[in-house]
Amino acid sequence: MTQTYAVRPGRRYPPGASLSDEGINFSLYSRHATGATLLLYAPGAELPFQVVELDADANRSFFSWHVEVVDLPPGTRYAWRLDGPYDPRGQGWLYDPDVELLDPWARALDTRHWDRARRCGEGPRPGDGIRGVVLADPYDWEGDEPLPMPSQDMVIYELHVGGFTKHPSARVSRPGSFAGVVEKIPYLERLGITHVELLPVMAFDPQDVPLATGAAGLTNFWGYSTHGFFAPHPGYCVGPPEEHRREFRDLVKALHRAGIGVLLDVVFNHSAEGGTGGPAIHFKGLGNETFYLLEPADRSQYLDFTGCGNTVKANHPFVARYIIDCLEYWVREMHVDGFRFDLASVLARGVDGEPMEHPPVLWGIELSDVLAQAKIIAEAWDAAGLYHVGSFPGYRWMEWNGRYRDSLRRAVRGDPGLVAELATRIAGSSDLYQGKLRHPFNSINFVTCHDGFTLADLVAYNEKHNEANREGNRDGSDHELSWNCGVEGDTEDPAILALRRRQTKNLLTILLLSQGVPMLHAGDELLRTAGGNNNTWCQDNPIGWIDWGLAERNADMLRFVAGLIALRKRHHSLRRRHFLRDGDVQWQALDGGPPGWDDPECRELAFTLRGRSDAEPPLHVLMNLGPKARTCLLPRLKGLRWAIAVDTGAASPRDLIEPKAQRTFGARRWRLGARRLLVLEGWRVG
């Protein structure tokens, strides 16, 4: 491309690269820059075909630099250079006219020229940055809209786009991509989940790893290192950058057609630029002091509440607007159904780093008209000890309930004296939410997620085994509350293997029977193992991928989980909008007596859950989480007989019995084996 295009002053709004009547308008925020240069590249070119020097009088309005390039074709790549003051220690300014900067509003990225290690080690050189791509891609949504669904009806499935289909056993034509996930939609429909929660799909830097990790050929696999907040991740696309937005939209549209909503795991607490010594990709060069929390005494240093080197100054007015604009874009233009916010408590910190009672950015998200129907989910803590589970600012926010996870893990592994705590979690964590005008669905209940052991490893390892990450096994949590059932790791002992499988079924059964919103981690229904690695963030290999051969080898487990989800869907009593009231539930000991709320040795609990209408059968649940068998007394309900729906100690298919295959019985006493759950459904007689 050798043509030179005419330019006009342009306008400051909207930010980014946008179609105008006669060309492309470019606008970029930078409060303290004294000069700006727009670089235009042909696809694949090392050097720009046109360099546009902006004039401060003609091309600057308030804090924005802008220019219109007449007749510029879509597909053009672009970057910026900014001149201005350099005062890292005093003001935190890092302006450098030699650094090519990415437009943080870019809708698609070209990353082929990016080399993070070289940029950090040797400094900037011409043409070495990440480039935005000018888009003009009309899209036919064919009537698609974000998927409406009451929150209490959700069943979330957390998955990694790459790891979901990269294993050869996935047998998809485009492994590791958005299109690969489309090919697996029939599996998701069979499982019965209602929403996928995608680990970061906004463009991120796979090269952002420690030196030793990178030297071993490992990359940032999970993607918690965002640099393109408006752009789909190039690594999950199969076409050129001009097609990336279409590929993501195709995934959303296909999932919606299957009745499955799309939630994005978003990372606004930090960025890929890292701390001191990290590269200037965009924010550092546009307004380091605007976008990041800096040490007051030495503003060349970054406050780090994230464990990732920097902390976004989310409650600065401009940054808060940037975040909300970004979220609204993904809902309005990409049709996503909601978001899970990584380390969301960081977003409650003010411009001084201290927690705020009413953080503007969080209330702005909650009160946005565009986001009014979107699900908003907080990982309600940060890496510096701020913990908001049960107290996250706002009312509409749902929260990853870490209290639920820990209580369930402890109880099922056999810790005594937890029945009152367990009952509270099963009932929707009313102690955390009811007194604050919230609902059971404010609690996202989970046993496992991407961060920590897989479900299979939770019952097979007492200690983490992260040596493959090349960080001396220092990374990852040391607080897994796991139990290996007697042997660390692999074993051929049939008794231990049977116990482990029973324990996974116990955990999943309680999860799907609890009030609130259940979340499953992809592959747990197949008993996927990571070999005891509880921090697979850098394992873009079989350790971090799903082996689809497990769908055949553990078909009984897949059937069991799908059956639990179906059980939940057919019982409205498990999906209540409001907390349990008198008459909704009766708590008991296994022998029919009062529960051992205050018994420090108790490991058993039973409860009867009434249907929400006469047409809905009641459920009776018996949980023997101790090491010895117990004799149970089943309740009598007028006009009803019990039938077994779930028996975690039985072999498939008797572990999960569908209604058409259930048989009622009249016995009142039942011998329940150690570490075993029984779920009974009531059938009307006469």
C-alpha cells in the first residue's frame, strides 16, 4: 500500500477508530501529551505507509487527540506515538515518542510483530508494537438478542476456550478456537448447563510469564493479562484480524440458538503492562498516572493489590467511564449475557488505593441501562486481603461464594461439627445475603473453578504438585481443603478409587441441591485431572486441556452430572428466588431426631424440602459424611411414598435414577453407608 490519504481534523468522540461519512476517524485520550502521531500500516508491513503528525491546535480537543483519514480502507493497521513530559518518580509520566502504542479502544488486534521480551530488554524499535485494526464489518445477527433468564435458573459452566478443544481427542476441525467451541455445543446441550462462563477472551498477552516459565516454553494460558479490552483474543480466532469480531459473534449466536447464555470473565483489576520494568503497551504511554495506582513517595513504583505488578485506578472518573463503555460494548455489539469480574474487590478501591464504601465504577456498572439485564458476578476479594463475600458494594451483584466452597469441601472430606454451617450454605447462605436485601441467587456456589484443584484432584491429592510451572512449587494455593482418600495421587487400589468417585458425587450432589446458582468447572463432569497441579495458568498442553476420551471412559460420571442438572431443573424448590421460610424445609438428623447443630462430632444431616406447589414432589436428602454406616429413619408424608433419585454409593445406572425408572418403597428405615448421600423424591399414591 503506497497511497497517501488526505486528512482532516476529525472529532474527539467516539474514542478509537470509527467509520465516518468519508473515512475513518481516530481519537485517543491523553491528558498530558504534548504531541501525537498516527501510524498507518498495510497488513504484514514492517513500516508504516503513512505517518500523520497531529497539530495541537487543529487535532486536539480537551484531553483527546483526533484526526480523520479520508477514504482509508478497512483492514488498515494503526498505532500511535505520543510525546510529552517524562517524570516517572515525581508525576508518574512516561511519555516516550519512540514507543508505538496500541489504541486501547481497538476492536481487533494484529499481534504478529509483538515481542514482549525484546521490548522490555532492548527497548522500543520501529514497527514493534501491537496494532489496532480498522473494522467495517456489518454483521447479520438474524434476530439474536442477549438471552433472558431468571438468575435462579442458571447453571454455569466455566470453560477455557483454548483448553476446551485443543486436545486431539476433541476431534474438532478448528481446535482451540471460538469455532471449536461451536462444534461442542451438542455436548453442552446434553449436559444441560444454561450458561458458559468463558475464561478471558478479551485480547491478552500470552508472552506475559516469568523468565523461568517462559524459558521452559510455557505461556500465559489462562489469559489474565489483558491488553485489548474491546477486542477478541487473536489466539482463539482462525481468520485474519478483520474476521475476529465475526468469529466471536458466530459463537455467541450459535450458543444462543442452543439456549445457552454467554458470560465473560473480565480482568479490569490489572493489565498486561505489569509493574516497573513491564512494557508500555498503551495505558502507561497514554496516561500512566491516570490508569494506575502509583506509590505516593515514588510514582515510578506501582501499588500492587492484584499480585500481577500493577493495579488499575478503576475509580478515576475517566477510567471508570472506560470500563463501563467497554462492558456496554460487549453487551450491545457482541450480545454477551453478563460478566464475571476477576479480583473484583480491587474495583472497590479508590484513587488512593483504600476501600470505598460506594465505589463509583461498581455502582455505575450496577445502574447502567445497557447492562440492566446483564448478569454481573464478582470474585469478591483481591490479592491484598480485601474480602467482600457477603458484603460486595451494590445489590444486584452476584458473588463467587468462597465460604460455600470451603464449607462444602471441609464437610465432605469428613471434618466434624460443621452441620449447621453446611445447612446454611445449602439454604443459600442467608447469613451473608438475607439481611442485606439480597437473594439466594446472589450466591454463586461452586466446589472447584479454574483456580485450584480439579474435582478429581481434590479427592486425590493432599498437596499441590506444580513443579511443571517452573516456580519451585511456590505458586498456587496451599489452602485447598482437599483429602486424597488415603493415597497421594495415582493408585490402583479399588477401594480408594471407589471412595474417590463417591466423594466427587457427594460434592456435586450437594452443589446441585443448594439454593443459589451452581457453577461447574469444565471437565469435572469427566473427572479430568491435572496431576495435582492446582495452578495451570501456564500449561497450554495436555495438563491444561480437556481429554475428551474421558467422555467414554467416565461416561457413567457424565451421565450422573447431567442427571443431577435435570433433577435441579425439574424441582422449582431448588431454584427459589427468596430464602426458605417456615414450612419450606425440615432439618433432621439421620435417625429422624433434631440435627446436631451444636455437636462438635456430628457428620450427618438430613432435610425434607417441600415442593413449591402441590404438583411438585418433595425431596428428602440424607447425608452421611462420616466414616461409619448409619441407620436412617425416613419421614412419613401423607399420601406419598419415597423413591430413590440419587444414591452416590451405588454403581451406574443406579446412582442416578430418572423419574420414569424410579420405584417407590414403603420401608421407613434405611441403612446408609459411610460417606454416602441419598436423595429421595416423593410420589403420590392412591
